[in-house]
Amino acid sequence: MKSIFKTAIALFTITLFTANVNAQNSNPDLSYTLEVDASADKVWEQIRKMDNIDKISSYVAKLSWKGNKGVGGERKCVAPDGKGYYVEKIQQFDDTQRYYQWEVVEGVPAKNVKNSFKVVDLGYNKSMIIFRSNFEFMENPNMTEEQFKAFFKGASTEIVTNYAKLAME
């Protein structure tokens, strides 16, 4: 019975979340969802830090901030080779809803890149991380669209998985 109830709550919550972000993410180009054996508060505690991506992503060696950590703040993520980087600007941040959205404004072969995290409380000390991304790929000589999507999917999956692991420690 608990399993059916938990599944119903999860589906209801995801439906509400999807309805709320449909205007900005009507059909995400990439999404990844992971159920976590940790409370939503513990998961959100890790995700809301926003300054530990260099600890959870093998694609980021160094991170620097400009402005506040939250809406309007920018983070610059530098690749392990020290040459590549990208800049992200935080667009929305809501502790109550356990949600934040950021836009990649520089450094990737895509434009209008908008990503978001949402943590859903499933009850019974379980939660769900929902990552969504929309972007428009830009032709370039270094990477095909398929390569970009594969890279981005791998990177986002790694980040979500590592946030979950940190929350379960």
C-alpha cells in the first residue's frame, strides 16, 4: 500500500511541477529524473549550495562566483584542461519549492540553454531529483549536435547521481 501511495504522490507532484514549468520548458531537450533514498531536505541542501559543482562533476575543475549565490549570481566553471569554460547565470531560486533555474550564457555550442533542478518530496524519507534542460544547438567544427547531447546527458546524469550520493551520506 505504501508503494502505491508513494507512486501516486510522485506522479501528482511531477504533474504539478510539469504544469508549472511548461511555459518555460514546454518540451525539454534533455531531462533526467532520479529517485533518492534521502529526504527532500537533505537532497535540496546539497543542490542549493551551487558552489560545489567542481566536487560533483568530473567536467569541472574550478569554480568561481560573481555576485550573490542566488538569483542574478553567476558562476564560471572551468574544465580540467584549464582551457574550456562556461558561464551560468542563476535565473530563479526558491527554497520553499526546492527549485532553481539557470541559464548558460557563455562557453557552450548552444544558445538559450536553460537548465533547472527540482527536488520532490516523496515521503517516507525518499525524494526525487528532476533535471530539465532546453537549448538550441549551434553548428560548430568541434562537435556535432549528437556529440553535444551525449556529452550533456552524461554530465547531467553524473551531477544528479553525485548530488544523490552526497545526500545519502
